[in-house]
Amino acid sequence: MSQNCTAALSAALDRLFSRTAHGIRPGLDIISALLAELGHPEQKIPCIHVAGTNGKGSVCAMLHSVLLAAGYRSACYTSPHLLRFHERFQMGSEPVGDDDLAQWLDRVEETAATLTERDGLRPATFFECATAMAYGLFQQHRVEWAILETGLGGRWDATNTGRTALSVITRIDMDHMNFLGDRLVDIAHEKAGIIKPCIPVVSGPQHPEVAEVLEQTARDQKAPMIWADQVARLDRVQQHWEGQKIRIDTDQRSCGTCLLPLTGKHQLENAAIAVAALETMEAIGYIQLNEEAIREGLSATRWPARCQCIADDPVTIVDVAHNPDGARALIHALNELGGKKIPVGFVTGFLADKDVSGCIRALAPRASHFWAVGIHNHRAMPAPQLAELIASTGRPVVVADLGEALDAARAWAKANGGLVCIAGSLYLAGEVLEILERSGSLPTIDDSIVSGKRLGGSPRPTHSKHTQGR
């Protein structure tokens, strides 16, 4: 793009991000009106709709990668992003390009303004506009399959407007209680809102009370209910900091072994959900699969900042453990990979509207030291307040800015034979990856993990000043 186009795109993104001031407005009236004005692009492409508390982004990335490996024109819409807004719209193997993004930014912005000025509707939120853009991009690129990750909940989420061919639900736990309710069954009811009449739903393992809600909703909707662990069996052969070699067996096939470049037991669960979802689609007759596509697709999955190893001297991990369930999964992975005795220093930063106390309680028993940092976001918890929560656990904590904290944590880990774990908000992960990208030190994938050698991290993202928001 020319410099002028780049400036225009940046200005359009600024206007879009200003819509975050409208907050989160559960409901489908505005997104439905927006899509109708755009000619209903959401009705043109069949979608796989994925909801859950943790793991839904990983499952989306795996589904997308396997569909691409199987030869389908797949696109994927996820949120938030780490470094560039473009990351939210994966068109085939690449994020959306500047020209297409600029076109749909302008078109959706003009349409949203018309609805407000002509019809008196409230202004569309950031996420409603971004979701409308995703549908438009999918239609323009004539994709065969669209994979949609819910932004919040499910029932009133803007993504709950597509032509759903399959619903997928990952593990449900406590998060976003100010919007979804403060009981697990309330949250489950909201997530179950993506289950459609007569449309199959695939779920990963759930708490008993959550499973009851999902099964009852499926019965009410006459939707076939498939439990992933009854369809797909994934066993770990070996694991390293940078990924795990897994064996895949299902009721229909034995796929042998492949590399999954995501670590932790929870990613085995996510991969099983993805494989079960794909086999369900195959059983219906929507797609054709083979063992090679499953192996190649899972091996090609890229989903940064999920227990990602970004350095090995000392070992340094970055993870978006922004709720207690995610924090517990992270600790389990660290114990599997490094053992329960290796000292761990945590660099942490959170948004204040998250269950920060629950996250700290999950991390503290494994922590030898903490560094509390602030995040460049208006919702961030101030570092001194975070340090007070950490100090209440009896663990040593230092308040520092991010650069200082990273340097101090690395020095501490080298001196104590430990590792560094950067854990908390996705905003924190984005800032860390930005620092690494600026220094040119983001590692690259090396599939030698299959032979037991060391791997690097994930492909290098590209920086943009537009970091998060929904």
C-alpha cells in the first residue's frame, strides 16, 4: 500500500478502536441490523462456531489448520489479537491484507453510521463492527468454511448470527462473571446459547453441572450431542518446552503420530475436541478427511502465547493465563515440563476486571518469586495493587516496569537454576512479544522436536500500534 493508504488505514483503525468506549453490549439487534444492511454476508458461508472459557482459540486454530491441510478454503475469526488487528482475520494461511481490511473497515463504518443516523439505533460496538467485517471478508474471499470464536458468552455474542453447521464447546469455567453470571451453571447457559436446532454440538470434558446444562439444551434443541473424549483419543509420546509428539486414534481411523507445537495436557484435550469436530463434519458429509491432513494440520497449528517458549537461557515461557482455570492449566504444564522442583519466577500483569485473586492463588504455590507489572490499558490493575495481592500469599514480589522485570527475572532464574514465566493478561503477552520482535529475537519453529531435539517458538508476528480491544 502507498503511504497515504497506510495513513488512511491507520485512521480507520483509530476510529474503530474508539468504539471500545461503547463497551460490551450483549444482544443481537445491532449486529443483525448491520448484517442486513450489508446484504446478509453471514448467511453465505457455513461456519463452525466455537465457544467456551479456555481453549476455544486453540481449537479454532487447529480446526482451521486441518481444513487447510485437507484442501479446503478456510477462514478463521478470533479475538483478541496479540500485535496486529489483522490477526483476527485469518484468510487461508495468512492474516487479511491491508487493502481488503481497509475496504471493509470503511464499508462497515459507513453502514453503522447510517443505522444510527437514519434509524436511530445505538452506535455499533467495536466487536459488532469487527464481526460484520469478518463475515464480509469471508463472503468476498468465497471461503468454503468459516471458523468463528465467540467473543463473550455465546447466546448474545455477535458471532451467534452465522449459518452454523457445527457448534463446538470447550471447557467452561468461571470468567466474565460481571456479564455472564457468578455461578457456573449461569455461565454454562450463556455458552450453550450457540447450540442450534438439529445442529450437532461437540463438547470437551466439562464439570458435571455444566455437562447437565449442555445435554439439556441439546435435547431441547434436538441437537445431536457428541462428547469429544468418546470419539478421539490422543496420547502423548513425548513432550518438550516447544511442543509434544502425540498419537491420534479415533473410532474411524488411526492417524499415527505427529507434532503438536502446543504444550500441556490441556492442549491434548483441545486437539481431541478439534479432531472429534472434524470427524463429526465428515460423518455428516460436509468434508472429506484423511490421516495425512489431520497430522499435517495439527503439526502446522500456530497459536502464540499459549505456554510458548520464547528463550532457553534461561527457559522463558509466555502464557495468557488470565483466569484461574487457565492459571491451573499453566501450572500443570510447567510441572510436567520442568518438574515440580525447578524454581519459577513469574512476571505478572492483569486487567482489573478479571479474577486476579483467583489467578494469583493458583500461581503462588508454584512461585519462588514474583514481579508485578502494569499493562498499557485503561482496564489494567495497577502494579502496586497487584503486588499487595501477591504479598498476601507470602511470596516475595517486586514492582517494576515490564523491561526491568524481564531483565531482573532472567538474572534471578540464571542465578537460581530456575525458569521465567510471563503469565497473565493477553495484553501483557502482546507487549512481551512486541519487545522481542523489536529486538529481532522471536524464535522460529523447528520441527526437530519429532526427533527429540530442541525447538524454537512461533512464527514472528508483525507489530502495529493497534493492540487489543473488544
